[in-house]
Amino acid sequence: MMLQTELQNEAPSKLSIQGVSKSFASRERDKPVHALDTVSLDVVEGEFVCLLGPSGCGKSTLLNIIAGLEAADSGQVLCDGAAVIEPGRERMMMFQESALFPWLDVLDNVLFSLRLKPGLKRKERREVAESYLKLVGLEKFHHAFVHELSGGMKQRVALARALAPNPRVLLMDEPFAALDALTREQLYGDLQRIWQERKKTIVFVTHNVREAVCLGDRVMLFSPHPGRIQEQFKIELPRPRDLNSVDLARQAMTIMAALKRYPRGETVPPMEVAR
Ligand SMILES: Nc1ncnc2c1ncn2[C@@H]1O[C@H](COP(=O)(O)OP(=O)(O)OP(=O)(O)O)[C@@H](O)[C@H]1O
Ligand SMILES: [Mg+2]
């Protein structure tokens, strides 16, 4: 019974990012680095939002603040109306590097994240972990060690590990950036399928325009120094989306042109983002 409940979809969360600013002291410069400047963004339940922008525009900083790994200097993040002050199992993070434990096999890596779910019995934990490994296509690799896996397989394990505690929000920081084009394309398909099946709210960081258009319901365009949202693009292409379709390429060109309008260091007033 417990297991059935565990494997059901939890209702996805809504996120409200309200006027978040963050600066870092810089060793190289006398002035602090203004990583984020009054960034506001509402993400509805089950939405897939991509944060897009050049290096240094504050994407990871914002994701870390949503995860509760970093504190904002001012402003706040609300998850289902409650202020985020620390990491929680309802908001799981996935990074560019899989950050798996090399001394554990695939199954134990996924089981590790289930320690966040104290209500489950040992056998149930195992069944939950196995079901997520199946979801990401790794049912035959339970006992492989991390060094035996390809880059794409490692990211699949990392995805299963992030999904296993059944979070309401998935935060992804360039999770496919280090992969070859073919593996990445497969993962775009898998992630879209999993997102539709498992009904998560996803905030996905990337600097790859086509990736953002392939995955996002909305693409938020950031500019750096200070990090601000400049424009948003609603992507209404049917799913599953094909990275190589003409329509997708056309949308990506529009966004790429916008990206070029915000050169480094230019200061423009922040955009008020409303849905
Ligand atoms: N812990 C830190 N200490 C000092 N400066 C930092 C720290 N974290 C981020 N920064 C600075 O804040 C700015 C935003 O960094 P952030 O990592 O959020 O950018 P990003 O958009 O994720 O870039 P990338 O695409 O390269 O990952 C950068 O100028 C960076 O140098
Ligand atoms: Mg980053």
C-alpha cells in the first residue's frame, strides 16, 4: 500500500521568485559581483521553465537559491506559498557532473537518495529505486559501478536518483552539457516523457538555445552583470519535440537574435515578468 502511494505522482509545486538579488565579494575586483538583480518569476504547477543566458549571468546562482543551497541577499523564493530557507526533498537538484558515489553501485546510488524518505521499508525502498532505474532505461545495470558507465548512463542514474524521493520540483543545472549530441538528443526525448508521466515542475538551466526550445514551455532569457531576466518566450510547439525540426530551429533563431541584443555588461532595466 505504502509503495503504491510512493509511486504515485505527487502534485507538482508552484514556485514564486520574488525580487531576488544576490552579490558575491570578488577577490579580483574591488566591487562585488552583482550576480542577480531583483529577479522575479512565477512558475506554475507542472511547468517546464528554461533559464537561458551566457556564462556568468546568474543562472546557477538562482537555481541554488531555489534549491535552498544559497541564500538571497534580498527577495525570496516561495514553494507552494512557503518560503524556501533550506534544501528539501520536494526540490531535488541535478548537476552538470553526475556527482554519483563511485564506491556504490547504480542501485545503491539511487537508494542513497531514498534515505530522505524515512517511512519506507527496506524492500519498498528497493522497489522504488528499481522502478526509477527502469523509468530511465537502466534496469539492466543495477549492479554496475560508476566507472563502468558512459557519461549518458551516469546522467540517467543521476536523474533516477533525483526522481526517487518523488520531489515536486526538479532543478536541473546544465545536466546534459557534457554529453555528445546523440546521447543528449535521446535524453531530451526521455526527459520530456518522464516530465509528462511524472508531472514535475522543472526549472532547467542551459546556455544552449535549441535545448531550451526543445524542452521548455517557457524560456527566460538572462543577461549578465547584473544578472537579470530580459525577455521571456513561450514555446508552444507540440510534444514530444524534435530537436531537428524546422519549427524548432525557427524559434531558436528568434531567441538567438534576442540573446545577441544583450551584450555583456550592458545595463538595461529589469523586465517585469508576468505570465
Ligand atoms: N561563490 C561565489 N563567489 C564569488 N562569485 C560567485 C560565486 N558564485 C557565483 N559567482 C559569480 O556570480 C556570477 C554568476 O555566476 P553563476 O554561476 O550563477 O553564473 P551562470 O549563469 O550559472 O554561468 P555558467 O553558464 O558559466 O554556469 C558570476 O560572475 C560568478 O563569477
Ligand atoms: Mg552555471
